[in-house]
Amino acid sequence: MKILLQFPEGLKQKALEHARKLESDGNEVFISASPTYGACDLAIDEAKRIGAEKIVHFGHAEFHHIDFNVEYVDYKIDAPLSILERSLPVLESFRKIGLVTTIQHIHQLDEIRKFYEKNGKEIVIGKPYGFAKKNGQILGCDIGSAASIDRSVDAHVYFGGGIFHPLGALLNTSKPFLVIDPFHGNIEFIDHYRESYRKKSNGRIAASVGARRFGIIVSTKNGQYNLNLAKILKNKIEASGLEAAILVSNNIDFDSLNNMREFDAFVNTACPRIAIDDTERLRKPLLSANELMKALEFMHEGRERVAERE
Ligand code: SF4
């Protein structure tokens, strides 16, 4: 069988090893060298171009159904759990705790739950909204496992490395949020990010009030493609007497966007994290759909005030 292998950046170093194994089983194997951000980003065009009958996608679980033969290969990491002991004093004043992690550690969630229950905590594990598939699992774009239980817990605990995943969950919850990073040995509340991200968001909205031309970004990646939303936003912008164009790209390239100087602001319809994590890579404001609606509302109110004065 003709197979295209796809690896996220951290696993690309093992690509040849996996290719050799599949070749020894009689397959013709190719390796995608493109960046891969998630199962939202399958190399379907590359696979079709080389006539591959199947993609083997490593490191991410299925995101949504695709009309192509895709095999997902989990990448489990057994992180050391000894760090949990040190989190107990930090969590002393919280009894009911929501627990979330990434797909790499989801198999450890039960052991983590048992540890806290043995130490007098009540553990709540939420359900994802749909892109993530396992209870307690979060993705940058599916924080349902935390948000769905926010009302019923005293605090949230994220177990895993890095800040990317917990940040999305933090911004969609209201309770104290503890990150336990077993790789760096860090245990810290990250609640302060809520205020700093809220201020940045307000700053972007304020900076785009007065914009005349908007570029609406659409990604052609399988799990990020949202042309319908882009068209709705374009209509809303134009109904406000402003100009908009839909900008289509597979990979969002910030240098190219910066070269599009006619636009006063950009609106993201691709991976929702772009309008959170990458805004500083653009010289013009980069808004989410919600932020755009607020900016249009402010512009509308501003015009009404001017009209009243006249
Ligand atoms: S957060 Fe973005 S890159 Fe990650 S799975 Fe979701 S859409 Fe894809």
C-alpha cells in the first residue's frame, strides 16, 4: 500500500524509523515534511498528489470524520506522578477539583484521580465539546472538559507540559486554575493570565475601531476550514458600510499578511488559538469573530452618538 506518514514537530525525529518498519511490511512509504499542528491539519492534498491510499497520522487523536483513509497513532507519555504529592498543600483550600490533561496523558487520568480521592478531594472530570474525544481531555480548541464543569468545582487542575492547552481552558473558566507540569517540576496557578489576555483583547478591539478594510482569514486545513463563518462576517462588515475580503491560505503566514498593507485589521476564522497566541506577529490588529462583533458594535454606537449631536 502507498502510505503517507505525518508527524507533529516533536515526533519528526522518529519518522525514518517508522517508515522503515512499514516498508519492511511491503508498503511504499512517504513522509510529510510540512508542519503539522494537530489532527485538524491532515496532509490530504499531499497524500492525493502522490497517490497515497492512506495517511498514518502520529501523535493526535481523531478530530472529526474525514472522507479519506486515515489511521491515527496515539503517542502516550507516562509522566512521573510523584509531583502530585507537592500539589496537596497548594490545593488545601479546595475540596472539589476538576481534572484535565492532553491526549498524551489521558491514560494516567484515572491514577491521578485516585491519588486525589485518597487524599480527601472530590474529583470531577468533564466532557469535551466534540473535537477532543475523551473525558478530561482538552485541546487548544476544545476546552469543554474544563468549561462544562466550571460551575461545579472549586478549582481546576491541568496535568501536563506547557501552557498552550491550559491557557485555552483558563480563558473559558472562572475558577482558580492550577498547572502541574511533571516535566519541569512546576506547580503554579496561572489565573493572572485571565486579566492580561482580557486587556490585550480589549486593546485589539479598541485598535480596530475606525478600521475601514478587514481581511478575513480562512484556512483550508481540514479541521480549520470555515468559509461559511467568513462569509457571514464579510456580510456583517459590509452591512456596516466597511470593506472586507476573504483571504484563503493553507498555512497562515504572518509575513504575507503583513505585506497586505491595504487592510487595517484582520479577522481569524481558522484555528481559534491564532487570535489568542499569534496576535503580536501581525502589525495590524488580529481579531476573533467575537472581537470583530464588539468592534462593529462600538463603531455603530460611535456613529449614533455623532448623529445625535448633529
Ligand atoms: S487548537 Fe488549533 S491546531 Fe490545535 S487541534 Fe485545534 S484547530 Fe488544530
